[in-house]
Amino acid sequence: MIAAASPSSLVGWENFYVIVGSSAGALTGLQFVVIALASESRRRATSGQLDAFATPTIVHFSGALLISAILSAPWPSLSAVAALLAIVGIWGIAYTALVFMRARRVVGYEPVLEDWIWHVTLPFLAYILLLVGAFMLLSYSTAALFMIGTMAMLLVIIGIHNAWDSVTFIVVERLSKDKPPID
């Protein structure tokens, strides 16, 4: 038996989205610190590198924050929620395709498998999950809400990984600048 979808389905998710949304908002600040560190790096990032690897981190944190806000609002019905989530999902899929194209054109850095996984594949899967969850929300609200919650958490985890990856790259770059070359 399928339970009728109603806005009350969202009540049990309030704390989850407060945590996810707050985390996404706070972690956005971390990425600004990463960009500030990058500006002091020996090898400065190009705008193409920032567009392919730094900006998506902010976008994914913002996506998690937006989803948290959408699912925390007091909606009279789930129809509008499903429509907004579908729009965000479609936009995220298109944005991930743009990131893929930008990463392929990056000059001065050759993306490795880990970059493709964390900057393209996982975000693409996350936004697909959101789109599927949006379409399922009215008929299978419990399963859909778990899919959407998984997607929001995945975006935060992707953002954390990518920000950390940027910081470690900058630190290694800076350390290699300070060390004399080994003969």
C-alpha cells in the first residue's frame, strides 16, 4: 500500500536538513579559504582551472543548501516541492556536463581518474538521484525522501572531498617550492 504524499512527510526530515544546510553553508566559507590559499601558491590557478575544479565545489554546497531550504519550507502540497527539485536536478545535470567540458579544456593540469570521479561522475549521479527522487516524491514519498536526502549528503561529501583535495594540492605545491631539489 502506498501512503499518500503530503507535506507532513517532510516533518521528520527537519533536523536532517538543518544539519545538511548549515553544513553546506558553513563549508562554502572553507572553499573561499582554499581560493585565498591558491592565490598565494607558486603556480597560480588559471580561470579555467577554477571554473573546472573550484567553482563546482561552491555550486554543490549551494545545491545542498538550496535543497535543504526547499525541503524545510512549509509547503501546502508536495507538487511544488517535486517541481522545484526536478528543476534543480535538471540544472545540476546540465552544470555537471559543463564542468566535464571545462575539465577537458584545462591547461596546466591534467585531470586524473580521481578528479573525473569526484568532479564529474559523483555529482552527475547525485543530480540524477535528485531528479528521480523528485519524480517519485508524489507517489513514493518515503523512498524519494531518502533518495533526496542521500543526494544532499552526497553533495556535501563531494564538496568536502574536493575542497580538501585542493588544499592538499596547494600544500604539496608550496612544500615543493620550499624544498631544494633532490639530485
